[in-house]
Amino acid sequence: RSAIFAPFTNLGIIIIDEEHSENYKQENTPKYNAIDIAIWRAKRYNCPLILGSATPSIESYTRSKAGIYNLLELKNRVNNTLPKTTIVDMKNEIKKGYTILSELLFREMSKRLEKNEQVIILLNRRGYSTILTCHNCGYTEKCPNCDIPLTYHKSSNTMRCHYCGYGCKRISVCPKCKGQDINEFGMGTQKLEEYIQRNFSNARIIRMDVDTTTKKGSHGEIINCFKNHDYDILIGTQMISKGLDFPLVTLVGVLNGDASLNIPDFRSGERTFQLLNQIAGRSGRGSLPGEVIIQGFNIDHYSIKTACSNDYDSFYNEEMCLRRKLKYPPYYNICLIKISGHDDSYLNNEAHKIRKYLDLNLGKNIEVFGPNFSSIPKINNIFYMQLIIKYKKVQDIIDKLNYLLKNYQNNNKVNLEVDLNPIKI
């Protein structure tokens, strides 16, 4: 990300690979996006900028459709064969006694190990920490105003929307199937590794996640060991989903493929599509045919179906339909105002003052939501609240934002930050 500031004076080209990655956005101040800086530098030096991705961001693809970017497409894979993809409904598997690996994934893993081929297992952990899901039918309670899963706050035993502030009591009975098995559940990679080792005792297993890649060089060491076939099964989180090329990998299994749909963020569908599409690309990259098995509870979601068929255009059309109705990017821009302080009562008062100021000074076509507590309302004894502005042109809000920043510059009780087009809310 910081390479975009390299002090070159004779730039001839800028290339940004995996342009959809959220890592190009700086999360702390200054909250810049490397792509925005790249566009500015490309114009200044009159050189081309190439944004590359197998799953472009909705905003970038929209700009290419509108003619702002030139769209260049690679229609076929290098070996011209896509892996066979199967979706498994875990609601049925649990009834049969398969709670972690489905019967199909279990059987196919055994086949690959017998043939001395390799397997990758992705554990999609995101979204399971604070979302309540029915174990029987997979139902997740969503905000009636935003169509986004509600976040469960254990301290107050309530479920809240972090966009509009809607809240309700924790559900104890599923509204869909009337079942009472409402759970926060999930599994870490270490526990999964132990489970697979018990069931495939002869398999050589290696794990790649935050815990196993803390030492310098450990990331590359794991990749090289697996590529040299020192191990048969690679278990990992999102970090194994892209950029890896293992010719002997003929099976990719995805656990909790729908987990990221439960993140209370309007981009959750987009991130799910990108993750599944990227991890599917790890299978069948050599001469051997590949297969992908995706397990989940909400398997009918369009992001999962279109990822399985490698159909970006269908996903894009569905996603754009939803974003148009709910006034999300690229139809509207979003501004996140985040305020923090040690005194939650004082913080709440100041947040409502900011809301009042915005209501009085912003135009009619600009929508303001909040204030409400952030998705993580308290970190290290500091409380966080936020407001969200949906707007068309930055010129319509920039003066008001500068006024707020200046007004709170010397306030030692409240810290105010402004993030234009944030990646996470």
C-alpha cells in the first residue's frame, strides 16, 4: 500500500494487482485508499494505471461499464478447465451426524489421499463471533431497514443494526422454524486440524493462519513445504485463498462458506463471492482435474451460487439491484464519522449534537444515520460511536466535515475521525 508513495519522477506505469483487496485502504489516519492515490499519480505523470483482479470490486467494475475505465477481459483460464463445484447444505448433514466435514467432503478427501494428491481446507471464520444463527434452519435475524444481519450484544442481551440503530431483544425462538437451538458457534483452525488428524491419521497436515505465520519467513516456508508435497492437507483461513499455485491440489473444501454473509456490512455479499471464487481457483491448476466442495447453511444466497458457477456478471447484476434500492455505493458515497471517548454519557451527548448539526446544515438529498455505538462499542475502556452519511457529491459535505474536525480538534474528552468511503463500518 505505501509503495504508491515511492518518490519516482519518471513513472511509466502503475500496476495494482488484486485491486479488490480491502488492504489497499488505510484504516488509521490518514485514511487514504492506495487506488485513489494511484489514479492521481497516473494523471500527473500521464501514464497508464492497470487494476487487475479475477473478482473486481463493484465500484471498479461499474466505472469500467460506464467507460471511465477501459475493461480488458481474460475469458478463459490458462489450462481452460474450471474445477467442478458442489454446494453442501449442512442442515441436512447435521441430521445425519456430520457436524464438521460433510459426508461428501469426507469421502472425497479419502479418495485424494489414496491417490497421493493434495487437499486444501479453508475455514471461513468471519461473521460467527456476534451473529446468532438457528442451528436447525440457518435463519439469521436481519435489520428491517437495511437487510443486514443484526449484531448480538451480550452485555445488553440485544441485537442491533450498526447502520441505522435499529435494535431488539435477543431471539430465543427461531421465527422461521420455531426451533429453540439459537447459537453462536464456530470452530478455529487449530481445533479443525486436531479433528482432521483424528479422522485421517496417516495424512500429513499443515496449518496456515495468524498463529503459524508470526515468525519471519514462516509464511513462505509453509507454502514451499506444501508445494514440495511434504504435506498432504493444508488448513487455513482467508490467507490461503489467493495467489497460491499447487499443481497436485485436486480438492478444495470450504467450511462455513456462508459465514461472511453474516457480517453486518453491506459488502458482505461481495466479500463472500470474492473469497469463494478465489479459493475455488486453487483447485485443478495442473494437469489433474479439480473439485471444490462448499459447505454452509444459507447456500441459496446469490453470492454463493454465482461464485460456484464462476459467473461474475450475474453476481454483479444481483448486487447492483440491492445497492440501488438501499442507496449504497456505487450509487451513493458513504462517509463514516467515528467519535470516541472514556465517558459514554458525554460521548452520547456529543454524538447527538453532531447529528443535530448535520440535520440543520446538510441538503435534503443527503441522508444521515445514527448516532449509535460502533460494531465494537468499547475497546480498552474507550467507547466508540458513529454516524453514517450517504451522499452523492463530496462538495456537498466537505465544508461541514471540516467544521466538525476543527470544532473537536482541541476537545480532550472526545476524539472525532472522518472516513470517506470506508471499507468497513
